[in-house]
Amino acid sequence: MRSLSAALALLVPVQAGLRFPCSTLTIQRLDPVVQPGSNPSAHVHHIVGGNAFNSSMTGDVGARASCTTCQMSEDFSNYWTAVLYFKHPTNGSYHRVPVIPVQPLLANSNGAQGGITVYYTQFDLSKDNLKQQSIKTFPPGFRMTVGSPTSSSKPHVGLRYQCLQGNNRGAEMADFPTKACSGGIFTTHHFPPCWDGKNLDSPDHQSHMYNTIKSDGFTNAPACPSTHPVRVPQVTYETVWDTTKFNSMWTSGTPNPFVWSFEGTSGYGTHADYMFGWKGDALERAMNKSECFYDGCGSITKQAMATANQCTVPDMVREETEGWLKVLPGMSA
Ligand SMILES: *[C@@H]1O[C@H](CO)[C@@H](O)[C@H](O)[C@H]1NC(C)=O
Ligand SMILES: *[C@@H]1O[C@H](CO)[C@@H](O)[C@H](O)[C@H]1NC(C)=O
Ligand SMILES: *[C@@H]1O[C@H](CO)[C@@H](O)[C@H](O)[C@H]1NC(C)=O
């Protein structure tokens, strides 16, 4: 097990890719990719990004939004996952697990509130592939999901959990940690890198994409197949669920008390949704520049997180997701 500071030391010099924080935009039971038009959707989501977020989203999101919780101020995309809840082992009540920024683990939160750290990588964490293979960015209206709440087998590589002990990340696991994690539970969602080049979506929201990645972490994708020939940026989300105030209620040796908002007691149901919404050709400009990596991306417009944090959307579902709940929102008693 390698410490994070050792891992960071290996990352110099770095280029050709993006990594940035997005604060929490809203926590609501909406899902414009899987259940467009439904208010409410089946389960609660933790959503970051632009303020065009709504129960239904069509057309050019980047042209319609006017603010974003992401540091890259031309990124009006929305990024979301299910929400982690704590289920009290004796009385069965649920409490939402707060989200904290990932960035302190990496260096600096830049003032993000909760949220998700988003990556768009072209190759891996340390190489520039501009000269080796071209990357095509997503068109307006593009959307995809990864993972599935109904999955009963180990999810594909890149959908993982880490049990944080302090700032130490630990091994990547396919299921929930089996013991309390003093620094919280870290989740990673890597999306597939190959697109069919035609469809903005597909009936299962995944068939227009193809995963060729064979190992965990930020690794370069093997070549895309002829059915999905277009190499797109590898999109990744990192989220830290701050379990610390619940750890004392988890008796050592008893089952994991954390559940996903769809009543998912197995970690195998981890999933994430992506709605492309970069303004104009901003993402393509970023991906075309080898100077762009991590926070040092000269020509791409950034905003202060204090500004990003002011971006909001209305509470459209109007139901309680906070405090101790007898039943998870949308689930039956
Ligand atoms: C969300 O969509 C509904 C239904 O189309 C619409 O009435 C509402 O104005 C939209 N809200 C926002 C904040 O865009
Ligand atoms: C369950 O336990 C928590 C923590 O002690 C408490 O706040 C909550 O009200 C309890 N729920 C019920 C239904 O008693
Ligand atoms: C990005 O690079 C490709 C390949 O060189 C080029 O065709 C495209 O116009 C560039 N896009 C932008 C926005 O600069």
C-alpha cells in the first residue's frame, strides 16, 4: 500500500488532462438520464455541475446553463451518483452521509463544498498522448451511465471503494469496506473510453459506450473496437463520504451499515451518470492542450470556488432527505 504523498511524487511532470473540483449543486430525487421527466425519480442523487439540471434535459446544456459549481467555468455538465446513507444497526433509521471535498487528499480543496472531483484524462496520470492518438470530445446532448443499481456481481474495473484511514487511501475494492474507515469512504467511478461515434444515448444508457480498460486506477485504455471506434476522454468521478460521525455506531465484526440510496446494501450497485454540458468547444480546447493537467491549465477559464458555490438550482422534489429518516426517500417501508 503506497501513501498518497508517494503516489503524488510519481506524477511529476504531468500534462494533457483535466482534474478539478465541483461543489455539491443539489441532493434530490431526480435523474434526467435514466428517468427523464420523472419528478421524483426512483432514488436520491448527489449532483454537481451546471444549473440547467432538471428532471428532463435535452439539447445543448452548455448553451442553456448560466452558472456551474465546477471550477472550470465553461463546464456546465452535470455529474451525479447515488447517495450514501447510514442505516442504524439497531433501530433501522437512515441518515445521509455528508460529502467532503476530495482535494485535501490531493493538496488543496480550493474552497469546494462537498462535491465531486472530476477528471478528463487522455492517457493515464502521467503521459501526454496528443501525438499518439487523437481524442474526440462529446457532442451537445451526449449522456451516459456506468454501473447499475441492480448489479449483483462485481462491477467492472474502475468502479471502486477505498477505506480511508486518515489521508491514506488504501486498496481499491469492489465492495463496501468491512470495517470502519477513520477518514471516510472514497468512491471512484471511471466511465468507458470508447464511443460508437453516432448515438448521444442508448436505451440502457451504456451500449453506445464500450470499456476496454483492464485494470484499476488511471490507466490508458487499450484500443477501441470497430463497433465503438471513437476514443473519448476518460471521465472519472471521485467522492469522499464522511462516515466519521457514524463509525462509533458500527460495532466491530458486524455487517457494513452503509447503504446506497436505492437501499443498496451491496457495494456492487455503485453507479454514476454523466450529462455533457461544456460550452461550445471548451472541452476540446482543453483536451487539445498538453499544458492542461490538474489545476494548471492556462488557457481554460477557471472561477473561484467561492463563486462556484453560489450556483444553485431550486428544490424541485420537495421531500426530506436529511436528518434521521424511517424510510429512504422513494423506498417502501
Ligand atoms: C424544470 O423543468 C420544468 C418542467 O419542464 C420547468 O417547468 C421548470 O421551469 C424547469 N426548472 C428550471 C429551474 O429550469
Ligand atoms: C435511531 O438512533 C439515532 C441515533 O441514536 C436516533 O437519533 C434516531 O432518532 C433513532 N431512530 C428511531 C426511530 O428511534
Ligand atoms: C483539436 O485538435 C484537432 C486535431 O488536431 C483539430 O482538428 C481541432 O480543430 C482542435 N480543436 C480545437 C477547438 O482547437
